[in-house]
Amino acid sequence: MTLSYRFDSVILTRRFLDPQDWVNSEVNTLQTPTLSLQTPDGHDAFTLQDNGHADPNQFTDSMISYTLDTLGAVTDTLGMWNIVGVRRVTYNDGSFTDLLTINRHVFEGEGDNRVMVGFDEIFIYLDGVALPDFSSVADCVAWANNFESWGPPDPATYPPGTLIDWGDFDINNVIRGSSRADTLVGSEYNDQILGLAGNDSLSGLEGNDTLNGAAGRDTMNGGNGDDVLAAGAMDTAADQLNGGAGSDTADYSAVTADSGITVNLLTGSARNPTYIGLDILDSIENVIGGAGADTIIGTDDANRIDGGGGADVMRGGTGDDIYVVDNLDDLITEGATGGSETVISQISGYVLGLNLECLQLDGMVRAGTGNALANLITGNAAVNVLSGDLGADTLLGMAGADTLQGGAGNDSLDGGLGADRMLGGAGNDVYLVDDLGDRIYETVTLTGTADAGGRDTVVSSVSINLNGYVGARFVEVVTLTGYTEINATGNALNNVITGNDATNILAGGLGNDVITTGWGNDVIVFNTAIGAGNVDQVTDFYTGYDTFRLDDAIFTALTRGDLAASAFVANEGGRAMDADDRILFDTATTRLYYDADGNGAGARVLIAYVAGSILTADDFTVI
């Protein structure tokens, strides 16, 4: 396999006027092409030696290629005559520049007639003082005259044995301009293009690019991809920002004016009276504001609007917009006919405004509250307090020991990782439980004992006991998920209990419960007082796989252990045949009875309806 890399580099070409005559030579203008490198699999990195060079054997079958304006296309192999290494340029004032270098020796002729006629110095910036603006031979000479030394890198920074990965210098890194009017063009990769000073032209082409014009009257074209076009800081010149295809962003985060900027994507303009003048915007969907009080107006596209610092005014259109708030005085205006809007909050205690549906807490922000709509509220890794208010809300706590409060409406509460507290409030709520420390409160308040109302459901991936504490005693439905052997216990209500695909122990408790075992060798427990108000319906009992477990404190006529064959009878009508019969199964109606004295004076008591199989004595154990 061949690995391909592309580097933004500068190349100084030197050709001898006479072969191998180093004195008689000319220096060509430094070029700024894109260098392409192809290496075989396993040659994606090299190790520095004592002198800062690399062992040429590490570049076997590696090819470099580039095109120079004056000398045309070049393709060559790396190796003995094309030296690769890291060099440090130390200047007279003590500053330095570290460069990744490829010294390509240029030869003509073959065999004994092969002579060196020049070389190309390829520089890829690493660290230190940036390379100057090489626009002429004179600039190159001035730079060279400022050297104090040109030699190996500082061993403290690049000690022998340092591994240099070609991927660290791929074109996806940085393409830098100069203080002059630059024309900088990206590639099919994700480019970062810095115009610096001057009236620059920046083009990203393909990929998700970042273009920063900095000072000057710049023209930025993002091209295809989701690009970010930054106008720079304290720049009085007007820029043109054309995002091109994709979802593109105009970034004014470097603007520090207290007066703020006004960005109107409908009219395609951005203005700040102090700094940026009037920018022209085209094909821009998203905006990042500056440090001041900004006004940002979106379109009917799906906009992402980040006001930045200050008390900002943000307004979207009919699309599904995203807003970022970092100030309690940020104001978001959305019409009732807009799409589904999301607010990313970087401040704690934010309350969703009118016509906003979704709230997401950023970073370690702790608290957020919804509104009267059906909200989606998402927490983070902090200990969150999420409140849904009115509406059928979905609350996601993520990591941390969170408190989720659904409020009115049919809410869904998922605390995520951690031992969470979930208060559904009024309505038919759904709780997602994944931690044994999770607590459900289907009460009016976290400390109250009154039922909040509704028909509520717990979906649990851990064992759950609806009778274990006050808050869960008002939940009607429990569903086990996953493939882990876990258990579920109901409460005094008429519960619906569903197992998962593993072995479960399911106990309905009091009430007329519906129990579905699912796959696995499941156990159904009867351990509460039997009677007309405690008759369960078992929907899918599989004889030979599932088991009924009877508590001898309730079934007092039974002896602990496997149910004796003589104590069981199955027939049409479910009638005891003799005084030893205790558990009776009606094969016609699937009714299951307990008879404390067989066919004696005591009446049989209905305990369950059992669908799925004709039962036998082997399906029962007594504990």
C-alpha cells in the first residue's frame, strides 16, 4: 500500500552556471508550491540521528513531486542524494526557526558523465520565527544574511531518536500568506489558510476549510465543504466572504468592539462602525459573533448563530436553527412557524424562550429549564438539574448524578450514567434506569408522598423494585432491557412487567398484574397475599424452561422444595381430585388456583391466568 501526503512548503532553487561550480550559481525566486510525497506502507515516519538528519534507508521507494513556475514539474526519489532532516536557523538577534528540510541534489547525465548542476532546498516550517515573505531573490539573500548559524536542531527540542511523522505536516495543517497581497489556494483536503496582512485572495476549494483573511481587504471563497471564513480582528477594510457549497460560517470572534457587530444573512452584510466596515456575505449559513453586543439575523436555512461575548440579539428564520448563548441577557427571537430550534447554553440557569424546542448544556454548565413546548433537554458530564416545565419533554442527564424534573406532560427521563433522581410529575411519564442508584419519584415533589398521577413506565437495564421506596410505588409499568440477568418487582398497583432476553426473576407484588417473561429461563414469584385483587396474568410461560416460585408464607399448605407431583392436578375445570391436591390448573381456561385443603371444605383461590403451556408439577418450586 502507498501512503500519500501533501505539504505546504517553500522551495529555494539554486542552479550552477557551470557544473559543480558552487561559486558561479544563481538563486531562483523562492517558490511556494504544494509538495506531494508518496511512501510505501511502513515508511510514514522517520527517526532523527545525532546530526538532525534521517537515515536514507528509511525512505526506500519514497517519491517527492512538485511543480516550479520557472523549472516545471519535478519528480524524484528520496534517499542518499536527497537528504531529509530537521534544521535550525539561528538569527543574529538570537531568535530561531526550526524547519523540516529536504535537500534535493540535482544531477545531469548518466554513469561517469553524471554531474551535480544544482539543488532545491525544500523548507517546511516547524517552530520559532515564521519564515519571511519570500517574493524576490533579494528577500532570500537578506534572510540568508541574517543567519548566525544553520545547523542541527536543539537536542532538547529534537533529541536524537525523535520520531517525525509525515502525517503531522499534511496539507490539512496551515497555508500561510504574508504582509503582501497573497493569492492562497487550498486543496481537496481540510485546509487552514491564513492570509495575514495585505489584500488577500483565499480559496479553500474542497474539504472543510478554515480561511482567515486577517488585516486587509480580503476575498475569501470557501468552495465545497463546511468552511469557516474569519474576517480577523480590528480590521477596518471590508471583506468579501463567499461560503460556497456546504454549511459555512462567518467568524467574527476576533472582533473586540464593545459596540458589537450587525450581521444580516438576509441582506448578506456585516457591519461594525469601529472595525470591520461593511463586509459582503454570500452563501453563509452560520455566524460567530464578537465580544460586544451583537445583532445577528439568520435566513430560512438551518442557521447556527453564536453571539459570542456580550448581550446579543439573535434571530433565525423558518429553518432548524442552533443558537449558542453565553450571557443571561442574550435574546433569541423565533417565530411560531419556525423549525425545530436548539439552544446550546454556556451559562447555568438558562430558561428556553418562546418557540424554542431544544436545550443542550455545554461544557460543565449545571442547570437548564424548558418552556411550554415539548422540549428536548440534554445535560453534560456535570451534576445537572434539568427541568422540563410544561409539555411532553425528553430529559437526558448524560454523565453525573443528575436531577431531572419533567413537570407537567408525558415526559421521558433518562439520567444517563450516575445515580440520578428523576421526578416525572403529572402525565404519563417514562423513566430510563441504568444504575442501581437511580431513584424514581412519581410523586408531586421529591420529598412528597402524594401520587403525581398518570400511567408511568420504567425501562430498566438493571434490577428494579417498584415497592422499594415511596417514589416508585406509583409506577405502573416496568420493562427490562438488554441481555443481563436482572430482576423486577412490582408494587401494589396493577403492574405490567416485561422481562428481557436473559433469565429474570419477576414478582408482580400486590395487584392484578400482567407478566411477560420474554426469552430466558425465567422465574415468576408469588409472595404476596392472594385474593380477588391479586390475580396475575402470565402471557408466555414456557413449561420446562420457566418456573413458578411460591412463598410458603402465603401457600402454607405446601412444603419447601420442588412441588410434589401429588400436590398438582391439571384438568378441564381445574378441580381437586383428592385431599392432597393443592395447585390446580384449568386446561380449558388457563386459570391457576391454590387449594389449601384439596377437595375439602375450603374454596380454591384463583391466583393467575397462565398462557403458553399446559403446566406440570415440575414447573413449581416452594420457598
